[in-house]
Amino acid sequence: MINCYANKKILITGGLGFIGSNLARALLAYGAKITLVDSLIPVYGGNIFNIDDIKDKVTVNISDIRDQYAMTHLLKGVDFLFNLAGQTSHLDSMLDPKSDLEINAAAQLAILEVCRKVNPALKIIFASTRQLYGKPEYLPVDEAHPVRPVDVNGINKLAGEWYHILYNNVYGIRACALRLTNTYGPGMRVKDARQTFLGIWLRLLIEEKPIKVFGDGLQLRDFNYVDDCVSSLLLAGASENSNGKVYNLGSSEVIRLKDLAELLIDINGAGSCELVPFPAERKNIDIGDYYSNFDLISSDLGWRPKVGLNVGLENSLNYYRNNYKHYWVDSE
Ligand SMILES: NC(=O)c1ccc[n+]([C@@H]2O[C@H](COP(=O)([O-])OP(=O)(O)OC[C@H]3O[C@@H](n4cnc5c(N)ncnc54)[C@H](O)[C@@H]3O)[C@@H](O)[C@H]2O)c1
């Protein structure tokens, strides 16, 4: 990848979160000047410890992306916006649909309006989600698959994604969107299942408690290690081919959840898992089997995931074993 990021001004929304903080670390290696904006709302994934090793090399601004005045100030003069801030919990989007709407849809539109007014020359990379496809009609799911979100989060992320594509098409503000699949690795929220079930699985394993797998455990999923997700964001930002495009991420290493739990136990060298009935509120928004076709981003941008589950899960386990005190309190 040609280094288009050297000395460039980069804004990462959600920069204290899981993917944002890993992206910041990668961009520093390219010599970028980075500002992270994050609200640090406790129920979301932001964690100041995520940037502990780079805190002296980045600028941190604790603001809410719903604050139009803060965003106007932050977006002026920026070359790249990696727009990652979001409410990520599917269940929470059903319990508090308004906050999900405000953050994942309305604030995205407001950000784009600010860009149009004060900085139309920037390039935006938006983190979308595979959740907006809903229950797959066929596998692997490609970008032509019908979009039928099964929860409020999927609808609002879809709106957020399409505002970006619309502003690209109508106003020429270069923007693209990546539909992320399950992403995991150091820095993800593990204290509960708000961000991903894999997070709480890691916690349970480290606490020597059984992993709980919902249903029959036969659901198929694909996973990306965070470094692979970061490399897709960097490639999308660096290319003019990506403008106006929506890309799936994914992996050809497809696995049943029960087998994933067993793999994790194997890597850990100890532990157990049990099948438990799906809680009704989760069953209602479950998407069944899912894995992506990611041929489009492979052919357009040359992206392929490189880190296998074995290595990625081992890295993740080691990280949380060493750093768990920064991610959960034993009594919580
Ligand atoms: N991790 C995944 O598996 C996955 C899958 C699909 C899509 N995504 C998308 O990728 C993006 C990053 O996800 P992540 O996994 O790093 O989650 P994360 O929760 O760790 O990061 C999101 C960050 O956004 C911040 N944030 C939330 N609301 C905000 C607001 N109003 N103002 C400012 N900051 C706010 C949070 O504090 C958090 O740090 C999200 O937009 C998410 O929808 C992630």
C-alpha cells in the first residue's frame, strides 16, 4: 500500500473503542497525525486503556458525535475520517431504539452535513455491519444479497451507511463503507455480551467458568481478527476505487459456534462449555447461519484476511489474561 497517510490529519470517531484504537496504532506506524474522538459512555466499548501504549502520540477529545459544534471543530482540516463511533449492541437497540437512532443514523447525517459545509475534500471510511442483511437467504452472503435487518440497529446502521454513499454520489464527498463481520481481538469489550458473545466467552474462560453457547451451537459464523479489519480500513482509505462503494468483510474460515467454543477451550488448555436455551429476546433477533462472500473487496482493493482463528484467539486470550483488570471488575 502506498503510504498516503504520512503526515495526514486523521480523525477517528469511536477512537477509544476496540477497532478505533487498533486502527490508531496502525496509522501511527504510517506517520499520521491522529485525533481520537469518543464519548466514553460506559455501556459502550470505549476504554482509555485501549490506547495506553500510544497515549502520548495521539490527541484525544472526549466528545459525543451527536454534538454538532464539537464535530464542526474536529472535522475542519482533516484529510481522512474513519467513522467508527457507534452503538453496537443489537439487544440494546431494541431496548433503547432512540439512542441507537440518534447515534447510528441521525449523528451520521449531521457529520456528513458538517463535512459538506466545512471540509468536502476529506475522505470518509464508514464502519457498517453485516447485521443489516438479516437472516441470509443464501450463503455466502454477497453485497447483492437483499437487505432485511432483523433489529433496530441493523436499520439505523443501514441508514448511516447510505447517508455516506448518498453524500459521495450527490456532493462528491469521497466515502465508502465496509460491512464488518464478527471482529475480535485485543481491545474488545469483554465484560459482557454487549459487543460480541466472543468477548464474554473469553471472560468466562479466564474466570474458569463454563462458556454458555445459545441454542444447539450449530450456527455458522465467520470472524475477522482485528488486524485484518484494520488493514481493510486502511486499504479502503488509500484507494480512490472505493469511493461510493460498499464492501463485505469476511473470512473463508467458517465455524460452528459450538466448535468455536471448543477451539477456544483447546487453545486455553482448560475450560468447559454448555448449551443453554436461547433467551427469547435474543432468539427474536438472531440471524441463524451467516458468512460472507468478500470477493469484491479482494478484487477491488486486494484485501484478504491473513490471521487464522488459532492465532487470533490465542493472542486475544493472552491479552485478556494479562490485562483483564482494565476490562472488568470481579464483582461486576
Ligand atoms: N466489532 C464488530 O464485530 C463489529 C461488527 C460490525 C460492525 N462494527 C462496527 O464497527 C464500529 C466500531 O466497532 P467496535 O467493535 O470498535 O465497537 P466499540 O464499541 O469498541 O467502539 C465504538 C466506539 O464508539 C464510541 N461511541 C459510541 N457512541 C458514541 C457517541 N455518541 N459519540 C462518540 N463516541 C461514541 C464508543 O464509546 C466506543 O468507543 C461500530 O460502528 C460498529 O457498529 C463492529
